[in-house]
Amino acid sequence: MPTSCAAWPWPAFIAHRGGGHLAPENTLAAMRTGAAHGFHMVEYDVKLSQDGVPFLLHDDTIQRTSDGAGQAAELSWKALSQFDFGGWHGSAFAGEAAPSLFAVARCTQALGVHSNIEIKPSTGHETATGLAVAQAAARLWQGAALPPLLSSFSEAALDAARDAAPDLPRALLIEGPVPADWRARQAGLGCIGINIDVQYADLALVRDVLARGATLAVWTVNEPARAHELLRWGCHAVFTDALREVHAVTASTQP
């Protein structure tokens, strides 16, 4: 089995967007769902409202996951709070709000769940979002047993996050095939490692990343056998939407 000298203090299984397919993504209900299914770490997306409040949302617009419409970066926090971000997933979640990063920090820490905060800036707001999210995370997780892992596809956001909170660990998210210069980009940003798409995670790449002393987490892995294979190869963690399907593997792998 390949091994890596990189430090990975977090759990090996991470619930994608809080509760995977079982709850409306990026909500407090999702965080509780992930915890209820035995996950000790959740991943979620954070961007800024028009008035600079860090809150959870994946898209630049709100229509896919709410009953509203519009660009998130053009809506105030007060306006965002008026929309239903749960009803699209099912009546049991009707009325679920888009939570602030403050609310999620309090919820997850109360549940004993660790966080991977994906900095997900609206287009054109990369630096401001990286700065604000990192500053807030440093404050909200001060004294926590483990710090949150910050990650982003945006190198500008990661650079700003490093300036704002240099002690918080960061990972570079890579979309598509892993480029040949991944190590230079990761090291240049001061990231501990990379998070990659499962379809590009082959054994040769895994061995290369681990041999270079970087952490390696893989998204989004919804087949238990594939999750087990990646961990056997030495990957540090996998993100999953299939919380029920991977639970047995999770229980046998996590500390």
C-alpha cells in the first residue's frame, strides 16, 4: 500500500454538501443528516451575500436550490433569509433557510463534526470571498479540536485565504484531469494537498501525489467498493453523496 508523510488528522469519509443525497444541500438539516448517518466530517460551499455575509450556497444563482431567483452576490443577507432552501428536496424540509457560516460552525461543533469549507466565490468575487471566509473560519473555530480544512478551485481565493488566516490548512481543488504542474501550484499556494475528481484517480496518480508528501482527497465517491479501493491505495479521504451505501465502510474505517 502506498503511504504518505502528509498529515491528515480528519476522518477518512466526508459527507458531501452536508447530507449527500439525503437532505437539501448546504443547509443545517444536511449537517444533522450527515451526523445522524455516522459521518464525523462534512463538506459544504461558502460564498458571500451582497453585504458580505459568508453563507452556504453552491451556485452563483439561487434558483436551483431555493424558491427564489437571482444572483447570490446581488442579494443581501436579509433578502436571502426570506427564501426556502429546503422545499425543493421534499416537504419534510420545507422552510429550511440558507445558513450563515456562523450557524454552521455552531451546529457542526455541537454535533462533534469536523468541516471541509469549500470557498465557492461568486464569479468576480474570488479574493474578497477567500479573505472573508478564512477570517470568519479562524474566528469561529478558534480553540476547536481540529481546524476546518479550507479548499477551493479558485487559486485567487486560496491565496487570499492564506493571507487572512495562514495557520488554517488549505487544499487545492482540481477540476478535470490533474495537470502536470499540480505540485508547483499546490506548493506555491501553501496548500497541504489536492482534492480531485474520482474519475481521474488512478493508482499511478495516487502513488505520485502521496510520494510527493501531499494529502489527497477524492470527490464524489458513491460506490462503496471504489471508496474502499481508494483508501486501500492510500488516499486520505473520500467525499460521498451516498451516505447509506458507504456507512458500513465508514464505520470500519474511521477512528
